[in-house]
Amino acid sequence: MSLTEARFHDLVDATQQTLEDIFDESDLDIDLESSAGVLTVKFDNGSQVIFSRQEPLRQLWLAARSGGFHFDYDAESERWMCDKSEEQLGEMLERIVFEQAGIKLEFEGL
């Protein structure tokens, strides 16, 4: 079953809000920018992580220093899953944030 446009936007909005909350509550020195469905996390070392919604594909995209990743929503697990590696968004983010910022953050529920 594919996501409706409204359900897709609700899921991405909720995911981006969760991400903002996690980063806001962390001890990281970061800048968060959210505009037109794109959430940019800028770390103090100059690296970035960018989340964007790809409405026609119903995907959440993640751009990081290690590459670009595309996530489909898996209704059964209620998680965003990488379309290539099948890694959950939260698991990948834990690794990427550690690689880029040198700190361990938990992204439970993502």
C-alpha cells in the first residue's frame, strides 16, 4: 500500500520534528534550519546533514558527508528504511552523527 500525499507529509513532518527535538536536546553546537520541507543540521566543524522530502517518490532523503540515502516508510515496522541497505533511519543517523560530529546520539523511534 502506497502512502497518500497527506499521510506522507504527516510522517515527514513528525520525523523532522523528532529530529529537531533530539538535536535541540543534545549538547552539540549546531545550527538547525528548516525551510520548505528541508531540515539542515550544521555542525560546528562545518559538516552538514540535510533531510528533504521527495514528494513524487514518497521518500525521505538524507544527504551526509558519507553520501546520499533514500528512505521509504515501512508501515509494518513504522520506520523509515533505507531503500538500498534496509537500515533504519535512526540507526544510520547514530553512525553518521558520530562520524561527522564525534558524539553519540540516540535516535530512538526513527
